[in-house]
Amino acid sequence: MKQPVHCKYTPLEKHLRILSATESVLTLSFEQIEIIMQSELPKSAFLRLSWWDNAVHSTLSHKHAWLHANWQVDQIDLSGKLVRFVRTMK
């Protein structure tokens, strides 16, 4: 049975929230994110930069995972399957 989308990304949000306040930049591979989530990323995460944007008005729960944890996506490397997050000031 498929997990509801809003729950699927909760482990990523929790992971970002518990990082040390001194950590301001974090690079994760897509594989590391999937391990944290204990779930696969959708195909669109591997194909579209827009999947990773920081649109605050978005209703897409995957974006809320990092935005609510006070992080933003800074760089995406789709070919290398890497994402760099930076901590935001809130």
C-alpha cells in the first residue's frame, strides 16, 4: 500500500531539523535522501529541476519538507544525482 505523500517526506524534514545549528550547507545524494526517507524519490525528481525549486506557494509536500525545516535547495546536479541545501534564517 502506498504511503500518503505528506508522510513520505516527513523523515527528510526531521533529518534536516536535527542537524547542528552550525551546519549551514548540506549536500546529499539522491540515494542518501531515499535512505533517509526509506522510500524512493519519484522519477520527476531525477528528471526535472523544477521538482527541487523552493516555491513557497507550492502545495507540493516534498518542498515543505525542506522549507519547514528552514533549508532551501541551493544547487541541483541531476546527472550526478546530488542536491545541495543551505540553511535559511527564520
